[in-house]
Amino acid sequence: MQPADETEALHVDFDRHQLAGTVRGRAVVRVRVDPTDRQSRSVLRLRRFLSRLVEFHWRDLDAAGSPLGPAFEAAALPGADPRQFDHPVDLPAGAASREYHLEWALDPADHPRIGAENDEMVLFRVQLVGIEADGPETCEHQKLILISWSDADGVLRGTWQRPGRTPEPLGRALTELLGAPERHGSTCGDCHLHLELDRLLLEDAVWACQDGPELEEIRRLLVLRELQPDSGVVGYDTRRGHPEHRPHVHPDIAEELAAARGRHHARLLAYAPSEQPGQASHTNPDGH
């Protein structure tokens, strides 16, 4: 999730791109109101669609963003409309904003689109509503919480490659790996081996970054990306005998390439999904 904008009246953080089949997630909503406005009150309004709100709690923050006391949890969603939840933003003295944490869930039985790769769905409409003393309501700000289901490559590029989403140097190493050529039309077989080694060394750079929750999730997605059918990540196309081919000599990289392939194969074995134990076995240490 992105860092909060400390000047925005309504700021919503969530990871839009998720793996196909994902039916549960989180979002953070931050609200800032004018404490000097005594003529109206503010309400956070959540309008849900097929999603269900399974957890909802909030806490007040001071001007520096530090919590003021414990978090409070809503045990039930009040109101006559089961799809709408209004929560008054009644900030106490000393509070500059309120932060809401919500967890949502979807039931795949509700619609065939839920969890489908390359599909998208609106989960919530989030509104900051101003209610004047004489009763009229005004929607002052509005944001949507959405989910886009994708394969592992789409999640890596859509979520983890976003500027500011992944800490450095992990973000830089991931960008370089995702930007590496997956296929090459060179006429020289040794060129293919050098490109393969280059890509495996970029993978080494990701694994060499400091451990953390972001790194473990990225490692898992990189392995899923490679195991998905027709990923094109490992193989290279060979076209020999092209008229533009010119003889050239490459240094011997056999030993270095074999070691890099061994490290790569070990990662596939370590991070392959446990429910699919046979997927990693298609790639041997020699890259075939």
C-alpha cells in the first residue's frame, strides 16, 4: 500500500492487483476534517457491492500521524441498509485525522466473475459526507476500492513495481529483473547462454536483498511467475544460419552458469506452492 497523503481529506490505500482467486484483502482509509467547522458534521460512508466487511476498526491520529490511544472496533454494521455503513468522524481534542482499517471478503458463489483472471470488480465506494446543521448532505470526497485479478507477473508489475511501493534496493533489483529480456532472436547459441546467465544473476540480486515481508512475497510471486505455463522466462528462441550472423567468440561461462542454474532450481523447490508439488520438477539444474 502507498504512504498516506497527509494533506488529502480522504485517502484510501489498497493493493488493487491481486492473484487470480484472491477473495480476501485489506484497505486503509484516512480522513482529515476541519476541526474549526462547527456548522456541519462529517460522516465516513462505505457502500459495499458484492464484498462483505468482515473487520472494521479505527484510531485517531495527532498532527504527526501518531496514534492517540487504542483502536476501536465496530462489532456490527448498523443501519437499515445492509449495504451501507455510516460512521461519524467525531474527532476528539488533539486529533488531526482518523484512520480506518477494514478487511473485506468475497464469496465466489455470489458471482462467476469473482477471482477470474483479467477481470476487475468494485468492492466499496468510500465517501466523506458533510451533513449541515439543518440536515442537507453533501458528498465532499469519493474514492473506490477495487480489485483486479491477474497472474503473478501482473501482480509484480502492478503492485510491487510501483514507485515507492517496494523499499530500496529491493525495488531497483526487481525492476531490473522484470526488465530483462525473456526471449532473444540471436543466431548465436552462446549469446543465449550469456543472456540466461545475466537474467539469473539479476534474480540473485533480488534474493540477496535484506529479508522482510516484501521480499518474501516478491520471491513467492517470482517463482509463481516462472512456474506458470508459457511464461517464456527461461527459454530462448534460437535461429541459426541467419544471413546477419557474424562469427564471434564468447568467454567460457559453463561453470558460472551451472552454479547460477543450481541456485535458481533451489529457489523453485523452496518457493513452489505446496499444493502443487510437481510444478517445480520440470526445471532441472541445467535449465531444461
